[in-house]
Amino acid sequence: MSTTKKDIRALTKEQLRDFFVDQGDKAFRGNQVYEWLWQKSAHSFEAMTNISKETRQMLEDNFVINHIRVDTMQRSADGTIKNAVQLHDGLIVESVLIPTKTRTTACVSSQVGCSLDCRFCATARLKRMRNLNPDEIYDQVVAIDNESRLYHNRPLSNIVFMGMGEPLMNYNNVLKAIDKITSDDGLGMSPKRIVVSTSGVPKMIKKMADDEVKFKLAVSLHSAIDEVRTTIMPFNETFPLADLREALEYWYTKTKNRITYEYVVWKDINDKRKDVDALVQFCKFAPSKVNLIEYNPIDDGEFQQANSEAIDMYKNILEANNITVTIRRSRGKDIDAACGQLANKS
Ligand code: SAH
């Protein structure tokens, strides 16, 4: 019986208004329910206290609310929180709250597992089971916003799509979720505080530019030399650097938004002068920022973080070429919540 009921949050506000009119009720009732579903993030129809009992029952008979459930929450010594989130079909994804002095960032998942094959990433070892729906992405953000208020006495300030999955391979749902997150009917957050991180799907980067999205773009580059990048991110064979770069130029021309690159420096993989030079060449066409991310070991020592001289070399040469550099320390390592460690282990 319940399988035939529709997910009410798959309806737009207009569709919900029409539904109530079809039921002989007022369109306005649709607004009220919509507000409960999104702004108030109601988990049940029962909670909708300004809606009559009969109407709530009627909704119950027709629809379900597939709200996520935070299954386990782990807190790191550094304040980072990791949620293992259960979806309506029992699958699990993870999301992370990362507090700093000035902000609280939610790191959210866009897919269950990942279809890409980055050799250094724990999520890549999980099969991609399915895409997340917009409401499942939205719910992760709401859960973290609540935790931020509860444990850090302030609302969530930023969102990064750097959890499990490749957001640009679930583009439509990610966009719908961001629409809800940024709309006044939802959380009313500024798109400037949202970063979508991609391993680099050229066609979708161009589409984002055409769609004139207002959020920021980060690209997990890790190497600007094809042979190297293909060894660590094998899908680079399908989406080679020339195509990626062409797509990014297109993005920059249309949006005039600076591009951020995420980059881990590994011993004996990309820690030489030629690697930095290639990166400088790659970035040249637009104002760029490089985030040098600390490597979070996921296994057997096949990958090792480069030494600090190599990191300094990157920093110095990039800065000499007017490229902004930040060195990002990992957070939440003790609970496997850092970049690349999300693997549903607990
Ligand atoms: N698929 C998207 C979103 C995942 S973001 C993307 O690739 O951008 C996760 C970020 O962490 C990416 O920049 C990824 O390259 C990086 N990462 C993956 N494994 C890592 C690890 N073990 N240590 C540090 N960073 C890692």
C-alpha cells in the first residue's frame, strides 16, 4: 500500500496548490503544506498543526514524506560532526559539519556511493547505488543546520558538495536542492556560500555556465599532466585535461567566477617541479585559487602525503604566478570524516 503513495516533496509548490484545488480546497492550503514540508522540515503530516485533522488524514492516504533519519552521529575531538544518514529505502550516506572560528560548513553527499574511480578516495570503493533526490540533499543540510545551532550556537553558514558522489552526475537533483536551499520558501541561504565540487565533467561544467548558476565551482584537479592524472583518476581518460580546461574557460567567460582547484600533493606522484609548472600553465586562463588539501590516508600506503618542502615549492611558485594558495588542514580525521574518508564504516 505505502509503495503506491507519492513522495509529496516531489511536487512543486504549484502542483501542490493545484492538488488542493482539485480536492475542492483552497490553493492557499498548498502554500501552508509546502511551508511545513520545506521551511519547517516536518517529518510527518501529523506535525502540521494548522491543517485540519481530515486534511492531514487525506494527505496521509495519498502521500509519504521520505524524510532522512540521522542514524548515527559521531563527534570528533576538533568539533567536527559526522552523520550517517538513513534514506527511506534503507541506504546510508554520510554528511559532515565542519566548524571553524567564523563559520560552520556542511559537507553533503549527492549520490549513494560514487561511479568515479579516484584511486585515493574511500568513497570510490563503494558502488554507486543511486542518485539522491533533492529532498534527501536538502534534509542533510537541515540536519546539520540543527546540529550547528545545538552544538555551536549558530546557524549553518556554508555548504560544500564534497561528500559522497559526483554532484555533476546528479546535476538536476543537485540544482533542485540548491534552489530549495537558497529560496525564501526553503532556507534562504545565499548561493555564494555554496560550493559544488566536481572531479571535472566538461559537458556539465558548460551546462552550469549556460544555466547561469550562482554558486561557486571547485574542481578536484590533483594533476595537470594527463598521464599522471589518468593513473590516479582513471576517468581522466574519458574526460582529458584539454576538454576540462576548455569547459572551464567557457565557465569563466560566461560567469566571470574565479575557479578553485582542489589538489593533494603526493610523494613521488606529483611532487616535482614539472608538476607545479603544469599546474601554473593549466590555471593561467582565469583567476584561480588552489586549495592544497592534506592527504587523508585510506589504506595501505600506496599514496603518501608529500613532504613539506614539496608543499612549500607549490605554494611559492603558485604565488609567484599570482595564483592564490590555501593550505587546508584536515578536520575530523579521528572519526573518518575528512575528505575522501566517507565510506559508511560506522
Ligand atoms: N566527486 C566530487 C566531490 C567529492 S569532493 C569531486 O571529486 O570533487 C571530495 C574531495 O576530497 C575531492 O577534492 C577529492 O579529490 C578529495 N579527496 C578524495 N580522497 C581524498 C583523500 N584520501 N585525502 C584527501 N582528499 C581526498
